[in-house]
Amino acid sequence: RHDSINQFTDRIIRMDGTDSTTIADDIRFGMENKLQTKRKSRRVKGALRRVDILSYSQFINYSIHNQSFGGNESRFTDWEHRGEMRPYDWLVMSTDVIYNFPRKQTREVSTEISLETERVNFVLLYGESKDINEVGGDREIVVTDLEVKLNERWTLGSYVRYDFQDEDPIDEWEVRAIRALHDFLLTFGYNVRLAPTNSKKRSHNKEIYLVFTMKEFPLLTLESGNRARFVRPRVG
């Protein structure tokens, strides 16, 4: 179930897609198929672990008494598909597609390739989304993130996000270095990103950032400055 404060569109100005939603009860049906095998564990010598070589899942959402349909109706909304392939321990390829029944069009498509070896970590993501609420505009982005381990102490990395719907397609980029200390990881780098503005002339925010991360507790960090927020997928 999801709610929104905007049940009276004539009283509140709709600013984005969140404001256009109302109260609704959703039922979600799902199905998943997997092709599995066993491979040698990289952590425990001689042990075998289960691996999903191929997996395909789909989910369909049914919304009950949704006021945003204009008549308190019930209908199917989104039909989601996800396919994933792991041909090797160090490689994952996945695709996600969301089809919207009320609009009769594909709402989101994303494809991701993740490569992780002892020295190189690389992620390539392509995403395309349609603005079905007609408030935010369509988007088409490409994200790349690369880290190369030079030795036991130093790792170099870079990040770039392209938004092809903007006049300036490079939405954000950064370069960084990671230094392994005794109990901490020190990450420092230079980040450049487009600043939100209402004027036609786009400006850039430029920052140098520092991040201290505990090795035993990676969720505990001490940060200064802004860095790219990108969650790396798990490989393996």
C-alpha cells in the first residue's frame, strides 16, 4: 500500500511524479526461473558453492481502487522483467524492463555489465526511462565506474555519468585514489557535477573529498566533501 498527501489536485500544485500519486492498494505477483550449477569456492578451499548461471524473473502489479486512474478503478499497472547471466565468477550481465499497462508503453529499460577480478573492477550501466506522468521528462543515461588495484596499498578509480537529454551530456565525473591503511581505507578524489539551476547557463560544482572507511565495519564512514553516489553490484 502506498499513500500520498496530494488527493486534491486542484488545491496542491503538482511538482513531480510523487505529487501525482494517491492512495492505492497493490497486489504483486511474481515468478522466477533459474539454471544453477556448482563451482569451487574462492574463500573455502575444496568447497563447492551454488551459482545461478541464468535467471529470469517477472512481476506484475495489480492496483486496487487507485484514485489516480480517474474513477477509483482497479487494473494492472507495471509488468517487470529481469534477466541475469553469470557465465564466469568475475562477470555478471543483467537486463531490466518495465512495461506500463495504462500507458501501453515501456516505462524503463536498463542493462548492466559488471566485471570484477583481483585487480580490476568495472561497471557499465545503460538506462532509459519514459516520463509517464509528464512532469519530469524522459531520460537516457550511461554510467561507467572503474577501479584498478596497483598494489596492496594503492587503488585508482574513475566515474562518469552521461545524461543524453541534457545540453551538457557529462552530468558528473570524478577521479579518486584509495590508500589502504592498517585499520582504515582512505579515499580521496576530485568530483565535478552539474549544479541544479533554473537558468539556461549550467554551472558546475567542483569539490575535493575525503572518506575514511573502517575495514571491519565498511558502513561506518567519516566523510568530507561530495563524491559520486554509486552502489556497485555484487559479483559472484
